[in-house]
Amino acid sequence: MTKKYEEIPDFVYEVAGRLQQRIIHPNGTWKSGLFHSTNIQFPIRRPTKRYPYSEMAHCRTEKHVQAVYKKFKPQNQRELERLV
């Protein structure tokens, strides 16, 4: 049995690196000092006073960027940066 893997373009990894280096920031809103992402792809811990950046930390991962790419299929890096 062979698994079919979807080819991931290099710009996906570039966007993930830019997020991790804090060059760009994930989309979201701030409410009462808590960051809420506008584009969560996996069930994760909701932000609390004790962990206000849980969604922001998740949105900076390569796994999240790949999931956004697979869902929306952007054509270039700029489009993906707007979605993440």
C-alpha cells in the first residue's frame, strides 16, 4: 500500500519560518489581553488568562501553515501570508 503525499511548495516553509522568526504575525484579534486566531485548523487549547498566547503559538507552527495551504490552495507566498 502506498500513500500519496501532496507536494508542498517551498513558499509554505518560507512562511512558517517567517512566522517563527516573528517577521510576520498570525491573523487574529485581541480581546481582554487574549489572542484569538481567525483561522484555527486543529482543536487546541483556548486562550485563558494563564495561557493568553496558546492560539498564537499554534498559528506559528509549520503544521498549521501546511493545513492552511491544503485547505485554501493559495498560488503564492503573499496569498498564504494573508491567510495565516
